[in-house]
Amino acid sequence: IKKFKTAYRQQKGDNPGPGLVFLAGFKADMDGSKAEALAAWCASEKMDFLRFDYFGHGQSGGDFIDGTISLWREDVLNIISDLTNGPQIIVGSSFGGWLSLMAACHKPLNIAALVLIAPAVDMTDRLIESFFNEALLKELHTKGVAYLPSDYDEEGYPVTRDMIVDGRKHLMLEKGIEFKGPVRILHGRLDASVPWSLSLELAGALASQDVETTFVEHGDHRLSEPENIDLLTTTLSRLYDRI
């Protein structure tokens, strides 16, 4: 099996508490504004911070079009296992939110808490297929790939039939999510990519008794405006004090 390089950035702090791991969104990379803001915050708090690019994303090896949910899940599990010590707080943005939940269910002892920003849980089932019109669905089934229109990429995002089918193995909402640690969900009311109602459904599917969902009245999908970053770091500070 061919091995691909995983690009990552890691900074160490001397704070004895949990470190922070950031999981970026679909087709995003580890150098986005939220990741940079978290790097600065962790440095000021002297916390360990780890961020990386999934297979076919950013500076990591592989071709995005060959990616599957299982492959990206393995990236997350491996990097947490290989590069962190002790329980971590995982901050997952959009698609990274779904991957965070997968990691938390797979190795709950490694995860101290989750902070999920517009989590695209069950994305292949709930979001991608619902965005496809008949023409795109036909293209997906005949060619094996279709391009999902995106505000963030002129060419659109390539979505493969393999990715959709593979995603069905990892659906969580209907069967319930067994993670019992603290979970904080932040979601913009103006999110045009992931409806905020999905976060309500997610909160109800979690086994955890410590779930708080915050809706940002004028927030968009990315929640990367300065006031949104302030909300994120305040949420983290309060969470850190609890665990």
C-alpha cells in the first residue's frame, strides 16, 4: 500500500492540561484563519497545539479525488495516536466536526472534550446529496464524480460516488453518538452550507450529559470574524476550566 506524506504543524507548551488538535473543513487546510487564531491562543496559554492537512488537502500527499471518509478518518486517528500525549481537546470545523465525532467515538479516552464549529455530521448523506440536482446526480452515477458548486472554489468540489457510498459506513445521527465527554457546538444562523438545525439534531443524538449549543445570530458558515474567534477562545477557556 502506498504511503502518503501527512503535513502537520505542532507547537509545544508547558501547560500540563490537555493539548488542542484542530481539524479543518472539507477541502480546507491547516493554514486558515481559525487555525492561525487557535495557534496564537494556544501559544498565549502555553498549550500544545497540533494541526494538519488530510490526504489530498493542503500540503499533504495524495489526490483529493481519491479521498474517502474512511481514509480521512484514518488520517485523524493516526495523527492523534502518533503525535499527542494524553487526552486532547478537539476543535473540528464543518467536515472536521464529523471527523472529531468519529475520533471521539473510536478512542474516547484520548478525547477530553469537543468543540464543533458548524459540524457537518453525516455530510455525505445529509448535505452533499441534498445539494445535488438531477443533472449532478446523473453525472455522479454515470461518471463516478460530480462537481459540487461552492462559494469557496470556482471549479466546485469534486464529489465521487465512492466517497458517498463509503460515507454510509460512518453515519451517526440515527444510531446515536456514544461519546460522553463535554461537547460545545457553535453555529451561525446564516450558515448557507450546513443548516443550523443539524446542530440541534446532533445535540439530541449525543450521549453526553454536558452539551452546550450556541447559535450566532449573524454568523455565517465559517465563523471566522474577530467576534466569532473571540467566542471560540472564550468557549475554550471556560471548557478548559471545567476539565
